[in-house]
Amino acid sequence: MRLLVLGGTEFAGRAVVEAALGRGWDVTVFHRGRHASAPGTRVLNGDRTAPGGLGALAEGEWDAVVDTWSAAPRAVRDTARLLRGRVRRYVYVSSCSVYTWAPPAGYTEDAPVVEGADPDAGQTDYARDKRGAELAVLDAFGARDCVLVRAGLILGPYENVGRLPWWLTRIARGGPVLAPGPHELPLQYVDVRDLAEWILGAAERELSGPYNLMSPQGHTTMGALLEACVRATGSDAELRWTAPEVVLEAGIEPWTELPVWVPPGSDLHDALHAADVGAAVAAGLSCRPVEETVADTWSWLRSIGGTAPQRPDRARKGLDPEVEARVLAAAASGGPAAAGVPGTTP
């Protein structure tokens, strides 16, 4: 298979490139040259946001292209139009954010999508940008020759968003750790390498249409994730499980200040951790255990000196140590944070 990856040097794109090379595919990467390309790839440089920036893609044919773009939809529009007729299948890594907020638990690919998305638009907001890019791909390739990968939470090596790396770094530091409950809170995510393998399989089998792409509901729990972090880092961290209402009353922001976590029963939890992924599973999605994702991410993080790369267009994640200490102190003194929460010490 001849594969073109737009980007291909960071997180999801890099995982796709490495998986394709592992299959013996002929891989071309197109990017701005800000990061090193994987050995074994053919490199084309250009900036798809600049006038004439797609010049390096003016010639060439490929069996599939994988595009992870998440800014102005018109960049996807221009690329898709340029590649039309020279690429058999366009795989666009979109997001479950394209659904009208908030999709109910169990939502499928048929759920309503955001309104106001425009394939010709400049950058607006994440949801409309992703949906606008989907429309651009559909316009250029048609529904039969494209795959819309509506990913949810993505974790694993090379993460440049700051979610799992933050938890690993915090837990490696040791001591009492504010662990947002409940312990058995179900989580739904996809290891970036499982995402990559599914994408390549979809291209190979010539699938088409939208797919919710994350693990089946309840693939793991908040407890299993954080306990895996403790084991992987070998730290003396003590997870202090804290009731969701206490976390919220302390003004702590779910998802951002406590990455991955959102309170049970909320619209946010249903949208991020309760999608129906039956179509993707039927089409070959296989998800590795959380312990493997955590351990491999920690090994990668240590291999690069302990500090994960950070995308400049994503807000930094993590909880202020002073806020964490204050909430933990309230629990230790018998405050409401300790009430009825396993693992806390009133």
C-alpha cells in the first residue's frame, strides 16, 4: 500500500506512520519540517496554510491519505481537492466533538452533528472546524471514498496534549494524590497505536463513512488507570479517592485540571465516555489493556527526559499543587472530602 500522511511527526500521525512502516507499506509524509520524520519515509515539505504551500503534493498517487488536521477547514478543503483523482481513499481523523452537544449516552454515528460548519471557513471553534473538515472531504471524495474517524479521548506514547503524561508525572512525584472518584467510574478512550492500526485496516479494506473510534464503554475505570500509573512509575503515591461533589465544590475543572476525569452522570461524561462503538468494533477495532498503554507511555516519557511535548494550540492540563494540597488537607481533617469515599483518611 502507498500511504500519504499529512503531518506524521506527532502523536496520532506519528503512530500511523510507524504502524504503516511496520506493515511494510510505502509511506510518504507531508509536513512543515518542524519535527523529524520517521526513518524509512519519503518526506515532502510544505505549509498547507501558506499560498502555494501544497506545491510538493502537486504530483504523485497514493492508495490512501491520512489527515489529522484540526484548525481551519479550508486547509483540508484545498488538500482534498488537490489530491482528488490521485488518492483512492481519504481518511480524516475527526472527533466525537462534531456531534450536537451533548450527545446522550449510547450515541451512534447517526447522532445529530453541529450546525454552522463550513468547509470554506477559517479557524472558528474545534467542533465546527472538525465538522467543516469532514464536509470538505465529503465534497471532494464523496461518501464512498472517505472514512471519517470520530475519535474520542486518545492516550498513549507521543501524547502532546498533556493528559496521561500529567498523571504519570504527578504520581511519579509520590505522596498523597487527589484521585477523583468514584473508583469504578467507567472510562472510554483509545490507545493511539490501536487507533493507527484500525485506520490502516480501514484503508486496506476500503471502508467508508463515519466511525466512533474509542474503546467499548467501560474498557477501564478511573481506578484502574491511576493504579496502573502507580505501578508503572513505581512511586510511593497514595491515591486519596475523593467524592465528585467535593472536587466540583472546590472549583476544580473536570477534564482539564484533572485530565481524563469527568463526573459521573454529567452530560460531559456521557459525551466523552459513553459512545456506542459497535461499528468500529465490527470493523476490526481491538483495544489493548490500560496497563500496557500506561506502562508504554511512561517508558516513552522517561526516554525523552520526562517532559512531554505540548501542542501550542492546546491548553495545559493539570491541577495546581496548592489546590490539591488544600482539598487533601480538608479530607485529612475530617472535612466533607472524606465523607463516604473509600481510600480517604478522615
